[in-house]
Amino acid sequence: MSIDIETARNVARLARIRVEEDALPALAGEFNAILGFIEQLNEVDVEGVEPMTSVTPMRLKRREDLVTDGGCQDKVLANAPDAREGFFAVPKVVE
């Protein structure tokens, strides 16, 4: 597959990227280089290769999904510059 200047112009328009007219041939060349690399990757034989998320086989560490209520409201509000009725008090910003 080859990208011409008109296709490069259309891709730039769809991506909402302003590309000057004299830069379109270079952009088309870069697209063609990317597509050439993808074509090389498609030639690799991956028959029997399992998909993986890492190069080392390992499971992610997991923790129990527990709901904790905290119960330390007074500790949290201890450093607040202004706390009222168990909440942070902030100055009014909208009139």
C-alpha cells in the first residue's frame, strides 16, 4: 500500500493537523515508511506464539478488594485551615 500526497492531506485534515502544501510530500514519505515497517512485521511467523503482556512470565500482584470506611475524619481535618461541622470549609468563589 502506498500513500500519495492527496491521502496524506486527507489524513492531516482528519487529524486536524495543519500541514503546509510543501510539507505534504515528506509527510506522505513518512507514512509510507511506517506502512513499510508494518508490512515487515506482517512477514514474521508467529505461529504457536502465545500473546503476552510482558517479556517475563509473571502475574500481577493483587490485593483483596475490601471497602474500608476510613474512620479517621478528625485526623484528616486536623491539618485543614478551616473545618466546620466535619467538612473542609473553603471560601466562596462564585458570586
